[in-house]
Amino acid sequence: MTGELGRLIYQQIQAQGPLSVEEYMALCLGHPEWGYYTSRDPFGAAGDFVTAPEISQMFGELIGFWACAVWQSMGAPPRLVLAELGPGRGTLMADALRAAAVVPEFRQAIEVILVETSPTLRRCQRDSLAAIEVTWLDQVMDLPDGPLLLIANEFFDALPIAQFVLRADGWRQRRVGLAGDELGFVDGPILALDAPPAAPGDIFEINPQGRQIASWIGRRLCDQGGAALIIDYGHPFTAIGDTLQAVFRHQPVSVFQEPGAVDLTAHLDFQALADAARPAQATTVVTQGAFLRALGIEIRADRLMKSAPKHANSVASACQRLIEPAGMGNLFKVMGMTHPGLPLPPGFPS
């Protein structure tokens, strides 16, 4: 077993028995010293993956315009918490705030808060938002009171999931144990589980932390007003399937390859989040391509190409990557959550 964290996990399993998949993911991603997100900047060509805000400024700009429009639909409260969960390098927020400058009253009303646990990424965010007054928090539940606009782009997919496998005698929790000198999946005890119809060998996933956060967001929106925008890859409805995956330098690898050195993610169950957030109102789940088109990304791209002809090809390429099915357009989905009394947010079909 390679790597400090890999050896630690191996020794822990030897001493205490198999870990749940949720426990394994939590260690790999969040160990205070050797965890994936606590020890590195994983974004960009030199990292392991590229997110939409890093592809084009248009992505964050449109979200900035979206936030302004929702704030106005709320009656333009004089004080507003604008929060982002898992803000990466701070690129999305920087672009959103630059675009939102066209509505000075909105910029004056907002208190910008980033929910981020990684010291490495907090340093990146400070650089990106050096001219902005920002507050950092470790948990979404620590957000101050007041009307809330919350953005979560590729946040929920990085939360640890629990996995269950259907055997002939019932559902069993999927765990990480030892297979010789390596890590491997093993079955836990039989348990009762409310899951969709499945066949033996099928995998069912639950994101406990994601549901807890969604429940908190729903209560907060209902109690104090506001809206949330969730953008991630996943499925609109709860379904059977093994979506746990690992990425290293933009390529898929084994989820057991050097724990802490590779990114572990799982597809988001949007229906489960919407159910957890009730009685907050959830929108229909739409594709990222449909959402960005509805917000006018093609018009924005055309204006950028005309104002900077030398960059026209790169702008057009970035736009296509964000909205076309061959890029991120269909893989990524978008869902809004709102106070039940708010109108439907921009970007979603009635």
C-alpha cells in the first residue's frame, strides 16, 4: 500500500476491521494532513480536473446575473448573504461579482461568505478575491442569519457516500477491507433499506451528508427567505447504480489507487436532495446546457467575440464545451431551491 494515508488506512482496517465506503471517502478526501482536498489545489490542466468556472468567465458571470435577478424577485432586501459551498479557486465568485457590479444596489446589499475547509484552496480564494471583503466558514450551518442566496457548483458530488449491495439474502452495506496486501470491497451485515427495485449484485448509494445539508438549506430558505442553485453531475431521479469513481490527472483510475492522491466523487441524486429540502420548493432538474442557454450564454459569447476578435475562437470553444452534449452540457444538471413564496428562478422552465 503506497502513500502515508494508504498505509494509515491499511493499518486501521487491520486493527479495527473494514471501513464503510463513507468512512473511506471521508479519510481520502478530508484527512487533515494527507486528504485530497486539504493538501493540494486539484484544479486546472496541471491538476486532476477542470470545472466550468475555469473553462470560461461566462459561467460565473451568468450566475452573477442570476443572483441579481433572484434578489430582485425577493423584493431587493437591503441585506443578503451570498454564499458559495466548495468555491474552488474562487473563480466563480470573482466572475459573478464582477458581473453583478451592473446592479450597484445588489453589490451593496450582499455579505460574501465562502464555505471552505481546505487551507490550500482558501489561499487561492484570497488571491482571486483580494479586492472583495469575504468571510470564510467551515460549515454551511454556521452561515449568519438573513435572506440567503447559495451557490453550490460541484460541491455535493465530493461528499462521502454510503454504498449498499443487494445479495440473495438482502441488502448489505458495502465496505472497504483487505484483499491480501491491497484494499478491496467486502460485504457488511444484512440491513433494512428503502431502495428502488434492484437485482442481486446491484449497488445503491446514499449521500447522508448531502441530505443533511439539503435539509438545513430547505429549512433556512423557508424560515428566512432566499434561493439556492445546485450544479453538479448526477441523475434527476433516485436510481440504482454504482457511480463511485476516481480521477487522477484527468484520467479514470481505481478508487483504491494511492488514497489521498486521487479525486473520489459520486453522481448526485437530485431527487434525494429535493426531498430532503422540503418544504422548500425545488425546481425541475435541467441540463447545464439548457440552463446556460436560457440565461443567454450564446448572446454573451457573441458579445465577447465581437469585443475581442483575437479571442473569438477560444470563446466559442469554451461556450460549446459548457453547453453541448459532447462537453458538459448534458452530463451536468442544475436544480434550484427557493422559499415557497418566490417565483420560479431564471433558467428553469415553468
